[in-house]
Amino acid sequence: MSVNFAIPVGIVIITFISVLLYRFSKNTSNKLMKYIPSIVSALSIALVYLKMSFISQGYEAITDIVVIIFLSFALGVSLLVAVVIDIMNRRKRISLK
């Protein structure tokens, strides 16, 4: 798979998933909103891993591993931020009671 083809396809897929999750969480609750980057990062890691396992040939797997490392870092940071926001909101609710 060519990088010139994979990057736009990946951007379109990630945008579609983000918009879908935004629409879903907008109607139900705002609690899901802060987890959208984490969900998208986890799905992206899964897609890159599947690409690495079944499609990549030669040295392409090395670049896939680097992409997985970057996405894992983004996943960790976005989860950490979401948890910190949850803790801050919980403290606000407790102090208001």
C-alpha cells in the first residue's frame, strides 16, 4: 500500500469515526466527548497493526512499528488528559454539594 494512498484514506476514516462519535455523544451525553481521541487512537493502532500483519512487505513493517509507537504515545496522553478532566469535574461536583 502506497503512503500517498494510505494517509488520505486514514485521514478520511479517522474523520468519519470522529464525526460519528461526536454525533452519537452529542445526543446522549458529554461524557464520551473527552474519550474520542483515545478511541480513535486505539482504532488507528488496530488498523495499522492489521496492515502490518497482513499487507506490509519488506521494510514497510518498520515504519508501521514507528507509527504504532507514535499512536500509542498519543493514546496514553489522551487517556491521561481525559482522566484528569474526569477527576477535576468530580471535585467540582463534590464541592458544589
